[in-house]
Amino acid sequence: MTVRPTPLSLIVRALVWLLLASAAATAVFIPWSQGRLEPQTDLLALLPPTERDPVAELAVERLASQSSGRALFLVGAGSGEAAASAAADIARALRGHGVWASVHDTVDEFDPRRLLDFYANQRFALMTTQDRRALEDGSASLAQRLQAKLHTPFSWSPRLTLDQDPFGLADAWLADLPQGAGRLQVRDGRLVAEDASRHWVLVQGQLAASPWTTDTQEQAAASLSDVRRALQATHPDAALLHTGPVFYAEASRRTAEQEASQLGAVAMAGTLLMIYGLFRSLRPVALSMLCMGFGILVAVAVTWQVQGQIHLITLVFGASLIGESVDYAVQYFAAHLGAGPRWTPEGGLRMVGSGLLVALSTSLLAYGALWMAPLPALSQIGLFAVAGLSAACLSVFLLLPACVRRPAHHDPARMIVVAERGLQRWQQILHRWRFAIIGLCLAVALPGWLRLEGNDDLRQLASMPTGLVAQDQQIQQLTGMGNSGQFLLVQAPSAQEVLALEEALAPRLVQLQQQGALVAHQRVSAFVPSRAAQQRNRDAWAQHVLAPGTALERVLDDAGVQPVVADHLRHGWRRGADHPLEVDDWLQQPWAAPLKPLWIGATPNGHASVVLPIGLKDKAALVAAVDDLPGVQLVDKPASAGRLLTEARQGATLWLAAATAILLALLTLRYRPARAIALLTPALLGMGLTLGVFGWLGEPVTLPVLMALILVLGVGVNYPIFLWEGSGSLGTTLLGVLVSSATTLLSFGLLVFSSMPALHQFGLTLLVGSTVTIALTPLGVQGRPSKGTA
Amino acid sequence: MRALTVALLAWSSAFAWASTDLVGQIAAQARQTPVLRADFVQTKTMMALKRPLISTGRMVLSSEQGVVWLLETPVRVGYVLSDQRVVEIDVQGVPRVRQASDVPGLAQISRTFQAMIGGNLDALRDQFDISASGTPARWEMLLRPRQRQTAAFLESLRLAGGRHVERITIVEANGDTTTLQMKNVNTETALLRDEAVLFQAPPTPR
């Protein structure tokens, strides 16, 4: 056998491939070396904006980002002192790690003077609604209020001096300020809680950097183990609970990376073994690896360039793409094997080229449909696959011809004979029983279809580490701190109207609290009354206390108060006119920090703020209570996301039908209509039976399932096409198809083991669907004219 | 105001111990008292007042439940202070409840207060420097706040007494002084029924 020198065109092609590979490698290497190429662990990024109102979306983001860097640690021990000392140890251990910007095990002893200093000048504008009404209708007795102020033995809320507020009006307003901390109490400067068996102390940590970076996550996890070790040494029987977005992100990332590498390793090993088993030569194995590697590299580079982030779910899915990307190369090698001594690289391409392109286009159609999915999580998978498969196919055209020049030595005659015989027998069985088989499929599937249920839970898209979830729930129970994801968005043209709207909302919320539908609420207007409210209060002072006819001086004198106090009051009232209380001043106070995110401020539509319900038990009652207040809406991100998923799922069903039609149209471009339908039949039966099986197993039909069915269609139709188009012997094509389908099944089957429900469902759909499709493939190639023998 | 709360703490914390043995002995005396009843006369001298303000009332201190403070003249207001809540009964007899979880300082005050009664004196010692003189039968104590925040409004506390505290003098940072004189001090083992009722959770919220 003489081998002609490699034609220039083949070398050029191979060089082009090399160029593309280097470009892709650079595109991936640069961000990776800069540490920017990190998987996206923020779950909110998996969702598109769910709210129709962009201001609502902004509010959700603000509230989320305020809490995203926070972590809570709850340490429990048998006694309050042990818990306090354990908390101090924990805080000390945590502070030793630079990943935490601040760690608080104590709360600043609430310094009432800061509050008083802020509000003192405006004390005439501060009054509870009941007190103002009592002044206006004359039922308030100034003398009695003065006596109460003089004789009260103690006060637990900040009080102004006798000189500043002799009638305790501002005092009463200050006492009403919501200062609570959920179910926690302040004891000896720490936030504590108690349950049946333990005393708990809260330690709060704030991260120095974003919780979504791998570095921060690993350091946070390391600091946690350090803390546990320290605690074990000093307080062996203390319990430690922890929660925080950084821990969830770290666990998801670790799980995803583990899965990706485990699945990837098994898929690659299995795939390469099968390739070796068929071709008995290392060259196909090595070249397949190159094609696979190129495919994945290009996929990562393209996804990163286009979307700027890679989700964890894409990472794990990418590992399973290995089996499919190798299909194209396997077809080429199969043709090589079958051609024997008559092999030429260009001839090989001619043999399999059109088949490969048809197969690629059906896959691209299917994954392209996924790319159009409304969920960034799923759409990224589509983009990844489109790029990866195109690149893998391109490798076959560019790289393989230059590397596979020599004809094959391995004579697969025996395997071919076995395969061809097996195929023929199987084909005969299928052909004879084809109506029975179709009927059986329908019969089995139909009852299953009737039992199908949908499921649009957001939690499908991520793996929830059960240990963390359990601790989170326990912490919520003990402290009352937790995100419910629901809040009221208040919008109005100006900031003052927002405050006034909140004040109109407040009595309704108080009523809900009395009915038990709500435990408490937080609003900015509780701390900064609207200017209108401040003016009403000042007018009440002017008309009913300071005016000449009110006998202010007599009341003061009777109680033994110096007359100069009256002058101070009038003077103070006049001074307060200059500068009413403003939200901007309040926002700058350090003690206002926890509530700052509630004030959204200026938006494209005007101004907005958030009123936060706490301990919401009856959502319907809240919605009803705000129904007739224009500008107030309940924002419920989890519910919105669920609605979005439902809409997406319903849309996907239509997509499935559309994809089938488009695929049919595509196939009729090349084949006769009858043949096109025949080629599609195995995939259609596969889809139907998969749905049936899901129904029988009680697995829900979710958006990932529907998207996977589109894949079953697009990928499942490849095998009949390969068989139909395969020139050269049927046998080698068949072997190639067998290996291809085996590697695909392996890869998708491995997805079933993923801890992310979405990928598990994806994998199960593909496994069942592809198995049925592959088994029934011969049904689609009935009457294939034989094109020569081995 | 705040000063008087601290006074109440100090009053029962007359049994707080310092490094001296005397305070330890006084503390030991106090631990044997589950319930304490007394009448008081309160005299307030304030710069804003033309003349000192005098009020009278009575109080009940229970080591388990908390304290009831009933002012009788010149105005009738009452306070029931316990671990979980404070009930303020105004001149019309309307009770107003505040839960400890709603009010940051409250539980701290109750706790320290009751820690005194329970004999856990470390908390008070954390907040005040205590020096005592005299004998267990006739003693005087001076308490100066350690924390800057407390010292900002309270200058000192002076206690005097024998078997029980008899006089408390609170000197505030701005010069205002309050003196509490205890009379008819009785120790009991149990609360009366209508006193115990006061510590029950009141029926309706505001």
C-alpha cells in the first residue's frame, strides 16, 4: 500500500483547526488565569426578571444583595453563660479570618441618646395619632400628662427631658418606634434565644467580598471548620447552627464541580473504552479525545464570551455532552473501518459528510430550541451544546482527514457479520410486529399520560443541601429571622407622597396584626413621618398647647415647673420650622443602617419604598388589604418565578409540537415524505413512551423534561439518519451507530445521578427516550437499499 | 427615669457583692427573701422644678416574678416589671403592655434585676464599681457606673440600710437628684393573690 503525500488542502484544514483550537484555548485561558472564569453560584441569576414592574425587580435585587453577604451562626449550650462564652470564642475565631469584614457577637448597647439627638429638634413634629386626636378634640389633659412624666419611676425607652417635652408627647412617639429583633432578646449585650433544651446566642458575620466567588466561598467554609474545631476544644457539648447564602453557594458549587468531574470522568472513560473496543486502535481514541476536547473548549469559550457567566447547571450538563460530541467522529471512523483498503480521507468525508450535516442540523435544531428557553439556566445549556456540537462536527471536517490517511488494518469482519445479522433479525422482528409494537407503545403510554402532573417549583434548578436547609429552618424557628421573599412595594410620584401612602397603609397593617394575619411590619415612615403629618402635629402644638388661651403657664406652674420652660417650648417650636425631618437625614444615621434598603428612593417612575411584612401568615388577607390603594402592590418573587416556570412549561409543550413539524419539514427537503415520517417514527415513539413511563413512575413533567423531549427528538432522529445515509457497508455504519448510541446513553444516563432535580429529570427523560428510540431505530430504515458490502 | 430603674436594680442589688466581705454578707441576707413589700416616699429635686417633688406609693418585689411599683400620690400610675414584659397602668387604669422582645433595654433591666434577687451578682458588678462601709446591721454603699453610656446620665447611686435597703439616693449627671425612702418593709414567703394576678399576662393587647 502506498500512501500518497498529504495533499495541501488537508494540511491547510488541519492548520485551520489548530488555529481555532488555539483561539478557543486563549479565550478560555485568559479569564481563567485572571480568576474570572468561575461558575455562577447566585441562584437568582438562573432566573430572568420575573416582575412586570422593573422597579419591583430592582427592589428584589436590593433586598437580596443586602442580605447576600450576611451569615448567621447560632451557638447553643446548656446555660446562658456557657453560650455567651462559646459565642465570644466563635467570634474571635472568625475574626482571625480575613474573609469576614465584621463579626458581631454583641450588639451595641442601644444608646438612646443617638436617637434623642436626632429627633430632639423636631420634637414638636412627633406625636402619635391618638395623642394628636386627643389634643384636637380636647380630651387630652395636659396636667395629667405632666404629672405622669414627673412621677414615672422608670423608663425603658428614650425620653426627652422635662424641659424639652413636659407632656411626654414626643416620648410616646419614640416609645412606639419599632425596635424589636424578632424572637431574639438582648441580654448582657448579646442577642439570645431559648428553646426547650438550650440557650442560644447569635453571632452575625458580614463578608468582605461577594459571596458568589469561589475564593470567598472556600475561605468562608474554611473559617467555619476552624470555628468548629475551636468550639470542640473549649465547649465540647455546645451545638452550632449556621446559615447564609455563601454556605449554600459553596455547597452547590462543590457538589456541581464534583458531579461534573465524576460524570465527566466516567463518561469519558466509558466512551473511550467503547471506541477502543470497536476500532481496536488507539488512534481513534486519541482523535476522539481531541474532537471532544475541542468541542468542550469552544463551548466554554463561546458561552463565556456571549453570556459572561457559566452556571453550575451548565457545568454538570457539559460533562454529559461528551458522549454526544463524539458521535460525529465515530461515524467517520466507522466509515474508515468499513472502507478497508479503498479508504481515502476525502472519500471518507464524501461518504459520511451529508449524513453528519443532517444529523448536526437536527441536533442544532433541538438544542437551539433549548437556547430559546426563557430561563437563563436552560438557555445557556442550549448555547453550550450548540457551540460544542458544532465544534465537534467541525473537527471531523477539518482535523480528521489529515490524521486518518492510512486505511484501517483491523478487519472487523466478524463483528460486522454479527452486527449485520443481529440487525437483520431485529429488523425482521420489528417489521413483523410493527403494528403490534406501535400499538403496545401507545397502550403502555396512554395510561401513563393520564397520570402526568406538572411541577413548577423553582428548587428544581439547584441542589439544596439537606443539612443546610435543616439548620436554616431551625435558625428561623429560634430567631424569627428569615426571608419570606414577599414585600409591599409602595410607589408614588414624590418621596413625600410615598411616605404619606405608607402612613395610609399603616392602620390596615396594624389591623392585620391584630387579626393575627401578620406579626409585625417595618416601614420608613415609622421613623420619618411625612411632612404633612409633621405639619399636622406642629399645628396641634400651636393651637392646643402653645396658643395664648390654653393656660400653658398655669398648668406648668401648678405642677411646680419653672415658668421659663414655657418660653423654651415656644422658642423650640419656632426653631423647628426651619428644617423638617427628611428621609435623607435619617438614611445617614448609623442606627438606621438595617432599614436603609427599605428606601428605594428615585426610580424612573417617581419614588418608591418597601414595607416589609414580618411573620406573614395570610397572604390573601394582605393582598385584599392593599387592593384599593393605588401605588401599593405585593411583590412575591417565589410565586412569580413559579408562574414564570408554569408559563414556560406550557410554552415548551407548544415548542415540542413545533419542533416536530420543523424537523419533518427539514427532512422532507432531502427525503420523500414517507421516508421522512419513517425516520421520525422511532423518536416519536420514544417521546410518547417516555411520557408514559413518567406517568407510571409518578415523576412530574417539568420544564427540563419537556426540553429534554425536544432533545430526544432531535438526537433520536440522528441514528436512523446515520443508518440510512451510511454508505459503505451497513455493518460498519451500524457498529458506528451502536457505539454512538451507547456513548450517548452513557452520558445522559449519568445525568440521572445528579443531585440537581432538573438534571436528574433531564437525564431520565433522555435515557428512557433515547433507549426506546435506539431500539426502534430499525423501524425507520425499512427498505434501505444496500450500498455495497464490506 | 432611667436613673430610677437603675435605682431599683441597685436597691435589690444592695445585695450585690464587691470584693469586700461586707457586701457578701449583705448579699447573703438578701437571698433569704422571696417576697418583699414596702411603702416608699420619693423626693425629686430637678433644675426645671421650682420646688422638690414628693410622691408616695408602695411596691412589691418578688424574687421569682418581678416587681410591682404602685404610685399613689399625687397621681395613680402603676408598673409591673417582669422578665418578659412591662405593664404600664395609666391614670385611667388602662394597662399598656410592652414585650421584652419589642424593647431592647427592657429584658436587660429585668434580668439584671432578677439576677440580683437570685443571687447572681456578677451582672451588677459588671456595670458598677461598688464600695461598702459599715456592718451588716447598718451599712452604706456607693455605686459608680463603669460604662460610659450609663455614666452619661447617671453619676452615682448611694444605698443605705440594715436588714434591708432603707434609703436610695440617685444622682443624675445633670445634677437632678432622687431620694427613695423605704418604710414599713415586710418580708414574706409568697405573693398575695391579687399581687400574683398582676404578673399574669394581661388579657387584651392595646
